[in-house]
Amino acid sequence: MQAEFRAPRRRPRVYEQYEAPLPVSSHFRADLINQHVLVCDPDHIQKIHNQGFFGKGVLSRARPDHSLSDQWEQHEGLFLPIIPQSRYEELLRWAASALAAQGLDEEAVNQTLLRLSQPVEMEAVRREVGGGGAVNGHKGEGQAAGAEPGPEGGASPHAKRLRPGSEVEPEAERSCRLDPQDLNPDQDLDPSSDPDGLVPGPGFVLVVSDSEAGGEVGGVRQVRRTPFSLTEYLQLSLEEAFFLVYSLGCLSVYLHQEPLSVIQLWRRFRSLRPDFVSSYAAYHHCRSRGWIPKGGGGAKYGVDLMLYRKGPPFYHASYSVVVERVDGAFRGSALRPFSWRSLAALSRITANVSKELMLCYIIYPADLSEAELDSPVCLSRLKVQEVIVSRWVSSRERAEQDDI
């Protein structure tokens, strides 16, 4: 029976514009660190995510737009993020822990943080950023990159967030030469780039009292350096990374500063995920059909993928997808074995969140050998069969028959 296609539910508030698909002429870089594929270059992060919605921010729920604060204010001609005093003290504690972990004694840590946390005159701020005219990744007269002016000279409410990875930092630090411990906030400082053992933060912040941050007006405001830098990276799933490498040819994945070939990457991903062949075949199929598959959101509903039209900012997910590997007779060891009870529960959960449950069967030919699976060429021999699972509600059907 042919499944009935339901129009996706549009989100009521959309603050983004749909950009063109990812241009194949561009070429980006990512690094394989442990079991994660990370994109660290700020320009690459923006293009990969915005033009195809690949990956998620390591510090954000989805879009890689983490910043110290969601509130910005024009202060003597420059836009600065506003953080309360308690938040600033928390950043100081993080910096103290990082410095102590680097071997500095307590006195040296206290002196370094005291010098770093002193109020900064705006003239000193302008001199420091005068070359590029940027504060916290903002350009020109303090205006956010790509932001439109808001009322009374302020920034637009939807343009106040930091551009991911746009902190003022040395060019060498913008590459992906990082250790896995760099993902730990307590290990984000590199003593080798500063004589005092402390890397400058992403710029400057406007520190206000906690009462003013809560809505009261009249507190003291001071411009200070950011003592601790939390750098946002874009994390790609294994399927997303291989699709960009194999299907679009616009990404190179590096391991220990050496680029991996397509075959090397395929074998590496297979060693990390035994079911990678099936999961990538399903991902590739859905992408080729024009859907935006996301794997992270599926864990909430007990499925492998969520399918979006155009992208998560514009529509709610339409389908919850379970990937299954079978042979030509639809037999095989299930990747996720279902009982009637668990399948009914999953179907009910999917219906309660206004989605449809799809079983995506990856059909392996009987003569497909293990040696063939060691190369992505095997994808040409796999077939995909989609089955929509729906609940039969007897009372609803009786009511429809009575109407007839």
C-alpha cells in the first residue's frame, strides 16, 4: 500500500534565511579526534552548518553559536557582551583551575588572575583591537559581523550572538591542532603561547552587578578581559563526515595532521561503528532524496535518524527512522530487535510527537562478501526499502464508516 505523504509542520518562529546548498567548489578541513570528527576553522564551521545543516556545536544544543552572553550593549562606541559579576567570578575559577593544572603555584595563579581581571580603560581596548577594529569577533564600529543595526544604534536582537570561533586569537590557534583534553573546559588554556602561562580570552566583556543583570538599573559597569576562552567547534557524525568526503568531495579529514583517503576513512569508521555501512547507506539515501537527516535528535525517541524538510530551523521533523539490515528475503539479525510491545510503544511515542515512524531496510545481496564491505564501492550493491508504520485505531475507523 502506498504511504500517504503528510506535509511537514512549519515552525512558528523562524529567524533564519534558507541558504543555497553547500557549494562543491569549496573545500573544508576536519580532524578525527578519538571517535569524533571536529571542524575548527570558524569560516568552515559557518559554511558547513549553514549550507546543509551538517553537524552540531560542541557547546551548543544544535547551531554552533555558543557565546559568553546573549546580551550585548553598545559601550562608548563598541559592542560588548554583558555578564553578571557572579558569572565573571565563575570564569576566574575555571582559569585558576586550568593554571593550577599547568603547574603554577597558588601565589602565581592569584597574581596572574588579579592582573587579568583589572578594569580596562576603553582607550586601551581600542588600541588593542585598533588594527582589525574587532572586539569579540565584531567588526567596524563595534557592530556584529553580518548584523543589521537595531533601534537606537544597537544590534539586531537576532545578530547579537558571537560568530562561532570568531574570538580574537592567533592565526596558528585557529587550526585543528588540538588534543582531546582541549574539549575539557578546565584544560582549554595553553601555557606555551603566553609567557605568564595564560592564553588571553576571546576579548573583553562588560561586567555588571548581579542585581542589574536581574533587571535593576544603576549598578557599576566595568570593562574587563575575558579570563577564560570557551571555543566552539562543529562536531560531525561519522555519516555526515563521510557524506561530505565521499559524496560531495568538499571535506578532508585529518588524523594526526595527516589526511585520510576515502578508503582509509571508510575502514576507520567501520572499526569505530560496526553498523556504519547500514547507517551510512540510510543517511546517504535520505540526503539524496532531499531530506536533512539528523542522528542526535533520534536518541530522544529511540530511533536512529530524524528527517527534516529544508532543515531543523524551518520545520519540525517529519519522520523518525529506524535502520535495519536484512537480506533479499527480509531476514537477518536485526540491529534493533523489536517485540510487538516495544514496536507498539515506539509507534505511540512517534505519533504523540506528531511524526511518522519509518523502518528503513538496508538490503544486502546474498553474495556480498566481507572483502567488498571493506570499500565504499559496496554501496552500489545495497538496496533501500522504506516502510511506514502506523497505528490502526479501530474506533476511528468505525466512526469513519458510520459517516459514510
